[in-house]
Amino acid sequence: MGGKDLGFDVVLRGQTRNHIKPGTYVFFQREKEHGGGFWFGQAYDDWFGFTIEEPVSLRQGMEYLLTLRRNEPQLGGFHDDVDDFFLRSP
């Protein structure tokens, strides 16, 4: 289960994954006894980084991803090569 367009996966209680592509946004469902909702962050080979540091609903996390995707083209970013550093314009 997951959103192909937004690049996320949803891991429900009791489910496991053999592999999660590094950088994928993941929702991990919490136990109802602990308040329910989802932990939301990005999974990498050796760590999980919380994107929102409190439990969220699936809807809240998806709205966050939509906002993030909508704003990505506007972000200029930068090229961080030490020998050839420059800022990119949007």
C-alpha cells in the first residue's frame, strides 16, 4: 500500500517490509493503545528520520507531502561541489 505519485509507503500494524527504498517517506501505524495515528518520516538504509516529530493522521501526512511536492519546483537548491559552488535560480 502506498502512494506512487507522492512516493510514500504505509506500513500497517502487524505488517513488515523486506526492503524500503532509501529516501522513501513512510507512515508507520501506531498501536491504538498508544493513541493511534502514524509515525511519519523518511527511511534510509541505516536510520529513520522523523519528518513530523509527533504522531499524525494519514491525511495530515499526505497534505504535508502534497505541499512539499508543490513547493519543490520553486526551490532553487544548490550545487555543493567545493570547486564549483553556485546557487541555482528557480
